[in-house]
Amino acid sequence: MNFAEYFCELSVLEQLRFGSSMLGKTKEEIKEIHNNMETKRLILNSIQCKHCLDIITSHSVHDYVTCKCGKVSTDGGLEYQHISFTSKLDFKNLAVYSTDTFDKIRESFSWGSYGKSGKEEKHWIILKDMSDNHIKAILITQKQISDFIRNLFIKEQQYRKDNNITIKE
Ligand SMILES: [Zn+2]
């Protein structure tokens, strides 16, 4: 999907939000944002070991995870997928990309959370399971998240609206 197609799929409100997020940015910066949106990006970096059947997920660049039996590993988080194996028959790749359907994306993308208090141990919540308020709070308070991630949350809000889905805390 190119940027024009992507933009047309957004609701008017999303288009307005997107437009206002471009205020003050240079032409080069805007071009970069558009390019990033059109690039195939990782949503889930997971593999399943065919020996021990363990499913492992790398959440960040230096999150090197190995299955229970030690035959396969994956690394790279959502930046790149680096799989270690002996034979390609050792694992099944469960990776999900931004080019997959949104139904699949919302069941795959996970957000690292320290709980409402911010003091819990870090745990991962799947986008489709996050409460409406949690998503709203992230969009308001987490200014550092990338436009790519921000747009996933905005798309999820729209998806819930279109499908009459409400997720309470
Ligand atoms: Zn294994």
C-alpha cells in the first residue's frame, strides 16, 4: 500500500490528526515519515522450535531469546529478525509484518507496560487486549513513540469504533 492509499483509508479525524502532527516539520522530515509508512515493518518477531515446540519472541534489539531445547534463537525485536539455527527445518517463522491484514496485526503487536502504577514488572500486552483508556493515555502522554507505532494505536481506535468494540480496564 502506498502512502496515498494509506491516507485515503484513514477517517477524516485521523487525517486531521495526521495533518496537525506534520506542522512544523520540514519537507525532508515529512518524506521520511511517508517512506517509513510504506516500508514493510516487523510487528511480531516470533519463531517456533520444531523440536521442543517452544514459541519465542524477541521484543527489542538486544532481546536475544532461545527456545527451551536450545536449538534455535531469535533477536532484533522489531528492528530486524535475526534467527540462529542449524537447519531451516528446525523452526517455523511466525513473524508478522505491517503488510499483513490489520486483523492479524492487532493480534500480534505487543506493548511493553509497567502497569498503571508504573512500578510493576515489565509485561507485554497484545494490542487487541489493551483497554481503550490505556491506548488513549499512551497517545496523549507517550510523545516519544514513533509515528509508525502511533498510527497503529490510531488504527486500533478506529477499528474498535467501526466494529463496536469496547475494552474496559
Ligand atoms: Zn527448541
